[in-house]
Amino acid sequence: MSVEYSRAGAKRLMGLVPSRLPRRKRRSQFQRVRRMTVLSLCMGIFFAWFGPVADLAENGWRAGPLLPAVGVPGVVAFSVLYLRMVRAAVAGVPATADLLASAAVVVVLLLTQGGHLWSWGMLAPAWAAGAALLLSRSGTVAVCLVSVAVGMLLPAEGASTATTLLPSSAIDARLVTYLMLTWLIPWANRFQLWFWEVLRSAEEGKEAQARLAVTEERLRFSRDLHDLVGHSLSTIAVKSEVAVKLSAMDAGRAAAEMDQVRGLARQALKEIRAAVRGYRTVDLVAELNSMTAVLEAADIRCTLHIPREPLPEEPATLLAWVVREGTTNVLRHSSATRCRIAITLHDGIAAVEMTNDGAGAADGRGTGLVGLSERVTATGGTLTAGPANAGEFTLRAVIPLGGER
């Protein structure tokens, strides 16, 4: 009793402790690829900061008043404009104003700061890397040629004694490296952007396919209802009119017609219920494979154990709904890295158990689990959900194979 009392007291004390900070929303795989694409395309910002870093490393703030007054703010403005160009390119929208504004910033910095190739001169290929994302192939060639022209006009070495004493071969190597970067960075960005557009098109195609599947299923269901209900309702309407006409002349025949109308109505209701029941039926194996794929796409290692024996239609459908709701809870309310789904059969009872780690303090019985519990209880089964071991959460449903009671 003391142990149970201690556990209960600990739970009450934990309830008084403020909840932890909100968990970072889990990004989908597509969102993570988009984020990595934006980061990889921002390489031009790194090269743009060569100028102020080189001046500070060589002369400190004694380089002149233009560095803190114009140079550093100009590079900051260029970085912001470059990021806007990258975001616009990834989103597939034009950004002409940002392109022209960034070009103006680069011209001002090159005219006011001076420097050599490996300082402020790196602004030219940095701008070309961003402009290539918004221009065509011919436009990319043009901006690369402009960058080459800038490189040819700037000295290949700095003004310090250490660099002026470099041999001509080292200076030529620097110039060749600069020219290679001038062509390599813009075209590498274009290739990365092309790869992202292919991935985005594939994702849009997948979404369109899903919407088409839903639309086709709705059309199929509407056709089934029309075929089932249309003929029955037409027959009921005709027989009802006959019964109305016969009611004043032959009450017996009118009663017989209405009895047939009643039989047709019951048959139509039975067919509608059968259609809806078939529409709501879920393939358990397909649902398990689908939920496993969803969990693994969210970087959650999933293990699945299912019996070889086939399950009856009603219990299998209900188990599929349990797995679907459990998967939703894992994705929304936990930071899980692994999940185990096991279905067992024993003595006319089917049981499904989902266990995941990374359970948060907010995990519990939401509205989805409450509604699911009502459905399971209606079949004579039970549903339990709660923490298991430390940091784990278990959802378990036990359903009799005999159907509803």
C-alpha cells in the first residue's frame, strides 16, 4: 500500500510541476529536403563575407571609415537580398526587384571598398550564384561573364607585403581558381534548384494522385447509391401512386400495393446499409503497411507483428481503425524514435498493441481515443491507453471475433 501511495503522490506532485516547453513541430521529409535545399543555395552569402573578413584580418578597423560605414552594412543588405532570391527561387516566384537591388549593392561595394579577388572581388561570383537561380541559361552565362570581367579588372593579390612577394605562378593559380568558382557556383546552384523542382513536381503529383483517388472513390460510391436507391425509389413512387388511386375503389388492392411498398423500402434500406458497410470496410494488411510507411517516413523505426490467419471483416476493420488512431497519436503527441505494432489471436479474441517511446507529458485520452473506445466497447471489447515503462506509451485494444454484441 505504501508503494502505491508513493506512486500516486509522485503523480500528483508531477502535476504541479509546469509542463515542459512546447515540442518542436516535427517536419516531414519533404519539408526537411526543402530546408536543406535553401541552406545549400545560400553558399553565395559565405563568399560575400570574404571582403570584410579579409579587411579585418589584414588591417582591423584601421582599414578606413568606409568599412564599418558602408562595407559591413552593404554585405548585410546583400545577404538579406540573396536570401530573398533563394526563397523566391525555391518557391518558384519571380524576384526581379531583389535581383536588381543586390546587383546595385555589389556595384557600390566594389567601387567603394576596392580590394582584390579574394576579398571584395568574391562579391561578383556570389551575386552570380544568386542571379543564376532566377535567370535562364543564357542569363546565367551572361552573369558569369560579368563576374569574369570583374575578376580580370581586379588585382589578383592584395596590397600587403606578404602577398606582393608571392611568385607569379601562385597569383595565376589564384586567378584560375577564381574563374573556376565564378562558373562552378552558379551552375551548381542551378543544378541543385533543378533537383528541387523535380522533387517538388513529384510531391505535387503524389498529392494530385491522392486527391484523384478520393474523387474516384466518391464517384464510385455515388454511382452505387444511385444504382441501389434510384430504381427502388422509382418503384416505390409508382406503387404509391397506384395505391392512392385504388384506395377509393379497391381498398384490398391498395393495401397490397402499400405492403409491396413497405417491402421495397426495407429492401432498399438493407442494400444501402450493405453498401455503406462495404464502403467503411478497411483492409487490415494494407492499412498496417501504410501506417508503417508513414511512421518510417517520419524517421520512426517501426516493427510489425501480424498473425498468419486471416481475420473476419468486422474485427479487422476495427483493428485497422485502432492502428490508424494510434499512428496519429504517435506523430502528433510524441517525439518517438521507435514504435512496435503487434496483433495476436487467442481463444476467439483479437488484440492489437502499439508501443512507442518518446511519450510526452501531454499524452493521454484525446477525443479520437474516446470515440474509438466507444466503437470498441460496442463490440464487447476493451481499449486502454496510457504510459507503460519510462518514456513509453501503449495503446491496446482487445476485440472479440464474434462481432457486435
